[in-house]
Amino acid sequence: MALAPSQKRLLRVGPSLAKRLGRHLETLPGGDDALLFTTPGGKPLRYNQWRKAYFDPAVSAAGLTDVTPHDLRASHGMWVTDQYGVMTAAHRLGHSNASVTTRHYARPVAGRDDQVAEAADSWLSGHNHEPGARSGHVAGTTTMATAPLGRWHPSDLRQSEQLA
């Protein structure tokens, strides 16, 4: 369920992205009314223009095919759902109902059941992991290493990049 163009909502971004966007906005004419995405002539950049001029060439340069902007949204939605829960994902994606998020973005993650079994066994055997400790990567899977029982630490993201 996408937002209509007239709908507005707030979406938090991290400090690094906020700083980059702020520096970019400072270079644009228009002050507080400056548009973030414009054509070289300063007009509003429309989706089809952006897709043809920037997104599709970036996909090709990365050696990929059949990747759409919605695929990026879906990847983000699945990652947020997996790491932070369906309610957080629903909020970030602008869904008014978490069932929409679940229907479109909740997917089983290869190897996750093995991680749950490993964490449960560790807990039952009295070798519970320290809070924030990662359970490790299960051989033969492509899942992000995560902390047991939903705990997550930014270093998990760096580790996932190395696993890819």
C-alpha cells in the first residue's frame, strides 16, 4: 500500500545521511523550499525521469538485471521486519495496518530456524549468550548474523556485508 503523492509522513534517518542531505540542500537554490531531487534545469525530477537517467544505469553498472526501485523497498521492508519487528516495518513503510506489511514483506529467512534452534539450545544448556553477542553465521546460508532472540548490534550489519 503506497502513500498517495499528497500524503506526508515523517521518516527518521540516521545522522550520517541527515548530514549528507543537509550539505546537499545547502548547495541548492530556494532556501527552505528547495527541492531535493531536481532535473539539471532545477525542475522537479519525476519518477520516470529519475529511473531512466539514474536508477537503471546504476543497476546496469552494478551488473544486475531486473532490479526495480520497489525491490529496494521490499529489501528494506524485509530487513526491518526481520530485525525490528513487523510494527516497526509497518511504520517505516507507511502502512496503516501491519497485516499489509506481513503479507508483502515478512518472509522466512534461510538458516534462521537453525539460528533459533542454536540459541534455544544454548539457553537450555546454561550457555546463554551475553546480551548483544551474535549467534554466528550458519554455514551454507546467506542470512545476516544476528543476536539471539532479536538482539541486534550495528556490527552485525558490517558482518553481513562481509558475508555477502
